[in-house]
Amino acid sequence: MYLYIETLKQRLDAINQLRTDRATAAMGAAFRHIYSLLPVLLHYHHPDMPGYLSHNTPHGISFFTPDETQQALLETLFPDNAHKQLIPPPDNAPILGLYSMGSTSSIGQSSDSDLDIWVCHQSWLDGAERQALKNKCHQLQIWCKKQGVEISFFLIDENRFRMNESGALGKEDCGSTQHILLLDEFYRSAVRLAGKHILWNLVPSEQEAHYDEYVMELYAKGALVPNEWIDLGGLGTLSAEEYFGASLWQLYKSIDSPYKAVLKTVLLEAYSWEYPNTRLLATEIKQCLHEGDIIHFGLDPYCMMLERVTAYLEAINDAARLDLVRRCFYLKVSEKLTSGSSDEPSPWRREILAQLVARWGWESERLTQLDGRAHWKIEQVRVAHNELLDAMMQSYRNLIRFARRNNLSVSASPQDIGVLTRKLYAAFEALPGKVALLNPQISPDLSEDHLTFIYVAEGRANRRGWYLYNQAPEMNAIISHQPLEYNRYLNKLVAWAWFNGLLTEKTHLHIKGTSLCDLPRLQELVQDIATHFPIRLAAPTPKALYSPCEIRHLALMVNIESDPTQALRDQVVLFDFRKMDVFSFGQQQQCLIGSVDLLYRNSWNEVRTLHFEGESAMIEALKTILGKMHQEALPPESVDVFCYSPHLRALIRTRVLQLVSECIDLRLSSNRQETGRFKALKLASDTWGLFFERMGVSVQKLKNAVEFYGAISNNKLQGLSIQMDSKQANLPTVVKNYASEGIIQFFFEDHPPAESFSIYVLDEHNHAEVYQHCEGSKEELMRDVCRFYSSSHDRLTFGTSSINFNLPQFYQVVEHQGRSKIINFHSPSQDEVTERVSPQLGQNILPRSPYRP
């Protein structure tokens, strides 16, 4: 047994050295420098070293001694041999090991790949020590980025996977969406930079189900030296419930890494296809290690993932996705076979890829097309985007069906599922007026030299509206090309071109076919959008995604396509200068607002456009804006009004901005609790009333004084802008204040000491249902509702497929300092002792249709 263990250790060291060499071979000097220096920076802690915060920060890696290369790097940090005075950490080092994982060292690593580093630490670190170590890693991350290397640190408690704990969901951390599947990826791809060997590699695959017993036996027989190994646990406890959360996570990751995400999502699908006899890829790689079959692509985890996915897709005769997977693999490797021989020090990646391409039978034309991805323009990117998204959605649907067939629930926490579905909803859901963003990772530059906007009027062969071409307006060129995009309104088309990167400051603009908008007006519109709406913003925080979306940046474009002031040209207009009202102008009481286009970005980073036209355009635009603001929302960070009229432009802009700002203030004012707030607005010869209530804003046309005062009186008496069933109890004020259109909201209110609670449900239109005297598990209710919505509602449409990501949001009404407030509903943590009440929920615990299948 001892000799067998020693043989395995030698093989592990050989594989680790091979992966270390591969990780650094084709990378730049900065990457090699940091990759080698990381163990030193976490082993020692000194004010002159990067990452230093305070003297009591945990540091020190088990069994680590700097080698010659690392000693030389230390000398660059400490001139005059000052590094020799560094105090060695204590023997019982807090850090058990340092490991890179993911694509690093595999064929999937490219020159722009980032680093994922696991810092595995002792379980005895307390909360303050863990936070100090986390802060140190954050400072090192900032320092590495300044050196040109993107790096993410993950603090891993040695007992994390045994205790089924998870990190905080973030841009890189999958949170609770993956558990054993995350460990599977770590085991198959880990490279030990410093610290202990990974014990899991020693346990034969056939003993995985009895992992702990086998390890104890090894220690009992003296085959293992105590404290020499890090033991994160076995893979025998894989729960099929992980697949749903993991597929959501990969779908989210596809926003930034589409080619890698397709491979990993189809791998999840292959795992589910083998259920319940799933053989994880890490276990297969370990089997090769035990059998000495290391020649197999050097046990490259990406190559073996491709083999597993290929076998699955061939078994189900899915030739289309197999071809896509191969293209994704080729593009992820980012090694251009058409560029001639490689001068890199280690050409192994190119050799493997050439073997695979020859096996696939690809022609040179296909290689040329793929190698030219950096020069793809909108037509090719749109095809690739739709193809990638369709493949991801198909895998997602297959995993949903798998979960339904096997009656599986979701293992991820409701909070993490809620945040992920919000991210996906914001990125993928197709809605009227929403600017669809093509994946920016497919091609780096979609800019066009020429963009031509052509308007087709009513009664022509083509439908009325605007057509966009990436050609100069020579008719022969236009006729022979399909338009890039169509929309009925110009603002949406310009926004689409801007946010997808086609429109830049170097683009030559052309406009044809209409007198509604000339070239100077178009250029002005483009400049206004470009100045006030940056293309890229920081990703929304989990807190923002778990809350109702709020308008962050709002712009109103007035009179782009319909401009009543054009009629004022060369005319003598009689009006009272002291009563110059752009909404009811002159003796003719003419409204000078002919069209209003909205462009806004919300707190989920969605970009929306809307168009309103005619004399009521202003009131309709106001109602729409205010309806998207719940009363507890923060005001927009910016509100801009742009007017494109040749006459009275400044006056129109100022007056509209004043009106919009006043109405937003009325909607969001938290210190005005009276229910009868209203604003009267005269448009042309009509008077309109806007009624501001807790749950929304209603609009009513008021024809005479009796009707006007009657509407105010009724509104005060009713107190709500919607009708509720007379048999239902009134909603608490705090719930009314939190009502938000567009999402489904569940509010729980406890009633101690009776152990019962009430549920207030607001649908997407703020229609309310109330359920009293409920008993049972709120967490189970939440899971059931989320599961139903994830699999039953058809809201996202791409071709023939549809997926819903607009899952309900859950809140708790609590008392704080004598006042009711709303907080996100959190399920009980693992270490809390909760008393389960009767499993039978109250008679009305689940809402009627549409909430119940």
C-alpha cells in the first residue's frame, strides 16, 4: 500500500509540474511573475510587500519554502537582502494550500485568460481572521490588476464541502448554485502552487461511495503521513438537484464567456443523461491517473470535457450542437491554425488542436472564417449570438425536463436563484422597447464606417418605419442588401446601433426617405445619446437585482419625428408672453409636444425605449415613467430632456424638464402620506388629472369642474388606484409603498404568538390578493412557487423556444423601532434550529390562478 501511495504521489507531482509548465509557457512575463510570486505573497506578511494591511493578518502556507526563482523574486521586492529578515510563519500555518483552477494550464487557457485561485485555509480561523485574510486577497487582486493580470481569489474552508457551505454569489463566485459540481471542476483542473497535496486523488474511483471509510483505513494502516494532505471530501454525495442552479450559473456566465459556457452547460446535460449512474469527469481523470494513462492529452481537463460532451451528443444524434461545440472549443482555445507555425515555447496546444481539426475533417475555409472572428461584423455576430443562445437554452430546457421527470427540487438558495434569474431576465428577456444587446465577447469591434437610416411611409410595399443599413446611401448597394435592423421609431434604431457598438464617433451617418427628420437632427440625437449613455457600466449588484428595478438614467427626446412647431415658421402667432404655455400655446391652444421618445437605463442595466405621439404624448409618457417607479424607489440619478424643434426649443425643454421633475417628486415623496395628491395638466384644450397613490399613478381626462372635483373626492375616498375584492383585507401601508409594476411580489407578515402569518401577493399589474391565518413552511412555499414559475411560464422567446426568468420576489414585513419595514425574505441558515409547524399549509396558502398550476 505504501509503495502504491508513493507511486501515485510521483504521478501527481509529474502531472502538477506538467500543468505548471503549461500554465506559464505561452503567457507573458507579468503572468509568469505573478504566478510564481503568489505563494510568497501569502506566506509572508510585511509592510513593504503587496497586500499588507495589518500585522495580525493570517499568513503562512503549510510546507512551503521559496524555491530559487521565488527567492529571486523576493529580492526584487526587498533590496539590500532585507528579505532575509522576514519572520517565518508559525508551524501550524493558517493556509493549507494555494491552487489555481479552471482553464489555467489547460488547452483552454489563452493569453487573455484570468486566474482563479483557491486559498484553502484552516477551519479554526474565526470570523475576524477570515475577513482579514479576505481583505489581504482583495488588496493582492488590485495589485495584480495593476501588473496586467486579472485574478480572483476564493477563500475555501477545509470543511466547506463537507458542511455544504457556500460563498456569496458574485461575478465570479457561484454561491449556492453549485456544490459537488464545483468540487468536481476543482479536482479535475487544480494546480498546486504551494501547500498540501490533495488527498482525494489517492482514493480509487470505485471507493468514491465509501470515501471517508477508505481514508480512515489509509491513516490506520500508516500509508499516509498525518497533516501532509488536504482533504476537501469525496464526490459521492452529488445531488441531482444541483443541475438546475448550475445550469442557471452557466447561462449567466455565457454573457461574458459564451464559448466556455456552452461546453460546460452541455457537460451538465451529459451528466444528467447518465443519471443516476453519473460518472463525474474528475473521477474519470483520476481513474486515468491510477492506471498510469497520463499520455491521454496529458489529462487535459478541457480535452476530456470535449470528449465526454462529444460522446453524449453522438449518442443522442445531435449533429448540429456537436458541430457548434467543436467550434466553441476551437474559439475558446484561441489558437489560429491558419496563421502558420507557432513560435511559442511550448506548441503543445497547437499540436492537439491540429489533431482534433484533422479528425473532424474541417476544410480550410472554415478555419479561415473562425480565425477571422476578431473582424466579424454585425451579420456574423448576430448569427453566432443566436446560435450560442439557442444552444444554451436547449440545454437549460433539457435540464428542466430532467428535473421534472425525476421530481427534483432546487438545491440553491432562493436568494441566489432570485439574483441569477434577475441577471438572466435583464440580459436575455425580449420585451417591447427593450434594446437587445448582442454578446460583446463574440467580436471586439462591430463599428461601421457608414450607417444609413431610411424611412418608409405608410402605403408602400414595405411596412412603415425605419430601416438601418451598414452601407452608404448608393441605391444599388442598398437594394442588394438586407437591412440590419428595423423599427417603427427612429429612437429605438439609433439606441440599438449605439449600445451594440455599430455607431461610433467615426461613423458617417446618412438619412433618406423622409422630411420628419433631417441629418442635422439625427446627428444631434446621436450626440445626445452618446454623451449621456455610456455603453458599458459596472454589473448591477445582487442587492439591486433582488429589489424591484428602478430607473437610473432617463432621457426624454421631444419632437424628433413629429414637431408641431414646424407650423409656426414664417407665421405671426398671437399669444400672451406672460402665459406662454408650450402645452396649450397661443389663441389656438395648440400643444407644441408632438412626440416624446423615452430612453432609459434601469438598475438591472436594461436599456428601454418607448415612443408616444399626438396631443396626448406628454401625458402618456408621464404615466409610463411614473408607473415604473414604486414609492420607495430612489429618484433617477439623471433626468435629461432634449428638444429637436427649430422654434422655441429652450422653452419646450425647460418646461418639460420642470414638469417631469415635479411629477417624479410627487411620486417619490416619502413625507407626503395624504392619499389625494394630484396634478392637473392642460394639453391643448383638454385638462388631464394625474392622481398619485401609493400603488401607482392613474390618469383621467377631466371635461368639466364637476367631474374634476368628483375625481379628486373619489380618489381620496378610495385611497388606491386599483380595485380590490371587497372580501379581502386592506394591504398594510408599508406593502403599498413597495408595490412595483412588472414583477410578482410576495410579502409575508408574521402574527406571533399564534405561529401563523399572512401573505400579500401583488401581480405584475399590482392586482392584490390577501391570505390570512396561514401555517407551514414559508421556505417550502417559496421553492414551490419559484419552481412553478421557472418551468411553467413562457415569457422569453427565441424562435420556437421560450423561457421565463421573471421569477417572483419575496419579502418579509418586520417591526423595527415601532415601525413596519420591508426586508428581503431570507430562508433559515443551516445552523439555525427551526421548529417545523404542520406541513399542511393554510387553506388559501397558494394563490389562485395564475399562481397555481
